[in-house]
Amino acid sequence: MKLTQPQQTISNSDARFKVAACGRRFGKSWLAMNEMAKFARFPDQRILAVAPTYKQCKNIWWNDLRGMLLDLNWVKKINETDLTITLVNSSTITLRSSENYDALRGGKYNFLVMDEFADMNPDAWFQVLRPTLSDMKGHALFIGSPKGRNHFYDMWINADHNDDWEAFQYTTLEGGNVDSDEIESARLDLSDRDFEQEYMSQFVSYSGVIFYAFDDKLNRQKYNWDQFNDRTPIHCAIDFNVSPITASICVKTNTGLHIIDEIEIYGSNTMELVQEINRRYGTARQRYAYPDATGSRTNTNSMGTSDHIILQNNGFKLVTGKTNPNVNESISAVNSLLLNGAGERNLQIDPKCVKNPRMHVEVCV
Ligand SMILES: Nc1ncnc2c1ncn2[C@@H]1O[C@H](COP(=O)(O)OP(=O)(O)OP(=O)(O)O)[C@@H](O)[C@H]1O
Ligand SMILES: [Mg+2]
């Protein structure tokens, strides 16, 4: 397997723990596979590769890995149900998802790779997998695209300050698998923030800038689903202006608002968004929609019907002004919900919502 120059730079580093933040399509999963093979060249090595979901293990790696190792004539045994390949030199490569990370306790490994680490529960590493490297002083590669300033960001920052650790950062363009025309076209399609994150591999965060009152701990609270029943109204803030279109699902609580869910639909398809909200929350309850004003214009993706009409035809009650509210007013309204003068935090976001609070502006004004 020939690596690109930046992949080679990461591979060549002799740090025990490597943290690589790279743009989409950089070649992260390919590099991960190469590193598995690199460690597996030696006899009796135990290698574990972890992806966020089982489906990703199968889709990202299984077929390519199996094919590559068969081509090399390294394979002794393939266990498809266990996603484990045993090599003729007695090394093993096992693929696992981090969904049920507790089940990974008890192993011991020479090399661990965690692909799309930003999408995983950090406890998978801190509580479960870190100790599995202790017996053999195993190495680890954490690789992924940034997802805001979450645990992956912390690890990437810390890697610069710890012995044995090294941090890397590469854009999609540097990966060499996507040409510059395509990247420019993506720049036009995405919001600035999404482009910076997905293609430029930046750990972007607005929470410290516009939403100065947002506190990652104090405004994040798990929603208590005991309070939720078939009749609880939901309030859906919808932003048609971004790709993908996004909806924040909120409920009113006795102190304010709780954002309990978020939905993204690629390709700006309002009908699909509506169907997804109905699939998750049913059609029996009141569903209020707070679309931004641009949605009243005809949406060419919806066969000439405006997004507002699609929402109404599907049972949503529209709450909308004729024009978008003044952005500064909206932002200060959200900030005061996040933290008011009396020190109360009346807007809570469930931790399962990973998007930036910026997208929740409309519903809160
Ligand atoms: N060194 C390489 N040589 C040849 N092809 C490569 C190389 N690295 C990556 N590729 C190809 O580039 C494409 C993207 O690679 P890969 O899936 O590893 O990227 P990724 O960063 O994991 O992408 P995503 O962000 O979608 O997860 C794949 O088709 C892969 O086969
Ligand atoms: Mg990948």
C-alpha cells in the first residue's frame, strides 16, 4: 500500500500515541488500515481497530482489509462473524464498534486504532481501552475529522504537551484524494463553519464567540424523558439556509426550553425532514414549526411547493414572522436564555445534540 506524503508523515512518527485531525476523504481509514498491517507484520501481535458503529467497521474496513491481507498471502483464518483475521504469523486483527465499548474490557493489544474518534464516547478510550495497552505498552492512533471542540479536540491539544504523544492536522486538499475544484464547489454548498470543519479540519466553535453565555457543562443537561408523553408538544426550529437542512427539536419545560434532539437532512429535502420528524415523534402531538423566513420562498427541490406549505400540509403549525428577526436581537435573546442576569440557565441542550447552539436561534426568539 502506497501512502501519500502526509499519511507517510503520520505513519513515520515514532510517538506511541498519535492524534491525527484530518479533513473528510483525506485517507484516514486507509491510513488506519495501513497501520494495522504495519504492526501485523511482526509475529504474535494483537491489533484492535475501533469505529463508531458496527456498520462502519464492515463498510470502512472489513472487505478492503480482508482483500489486502489475502493478496499478501498473510491470512491463516478469517472469522467473519467475529470480524477477526488471524495471520500465518499468529498476529490477529480484530474490528469492533465503540457502541458497546464495555464489551471491549479484558483484551490486551499491541496496537489500537480509533477511527472517527470525535464520534465516539470518550469513555471507550479512557475507561476501557487505555488499560488494554498497558501489558504490552501498546501504541495507538486516534484519527478523525473534528466535531467541534469535544474530547477529540482536547486530546489533540494535549498531545502537543505530553511526551509519547504527537498531534497532526491535515486538510482534505492535502490528502490528495479530492481535487481543488471539488473542494471549491463544496465551499459554496456548505456553511462556513461546516466547510472549515469538514474540509479544513478545523476545530471550529462559535460557542465562545457569539454565544458567550453558552457553557458546555452548565447548558448541557440530559432531558428527563419521564416528562414526555404522546401529547407533549414539540417545537421544531428549522434552518433551510444551510446544507444539510437542520431542525432542532425542543420542548418547553417549567423553567424554559430544552433542546432534546436534532435532525439533519442532506440535499435540502423538506419533505424528508418532515417525514423524519413525524417518524421520530408521531403525528398525534402538536408540532410547531419555526422555519426561517427564507422557507416561504419556492424551494425548487420540492417540486415548486414552498417549504412552509409542505410543513402545513403535514400537520405542522407554523410560527413565523414575515422576515427573519434581527440577528443581533436573536443572539442576545438566546444568550439571555442561556444565562440571564439572575444567573439562571433556562435553555438546556441534551448532550446527544452535537451541533452548535447557533442553529437553535430561531426557536428561542
Ligand atoms: N494512499 C492512498 N492510495 C490510494 N488511494 C487512497 C489512499 N488513501 C486513500 N485512498 C482512497 O481515497 C478515498 C478516501 O480514503 P478514506 O476512505 O481512507 O478517507 P477518509 O478520510 O477515511 O474519508 P471519510 O472522511 O469519508 O471517512 C478512498 O477511496 C481510498 O481508497
Ligand atoms: Mg473514513
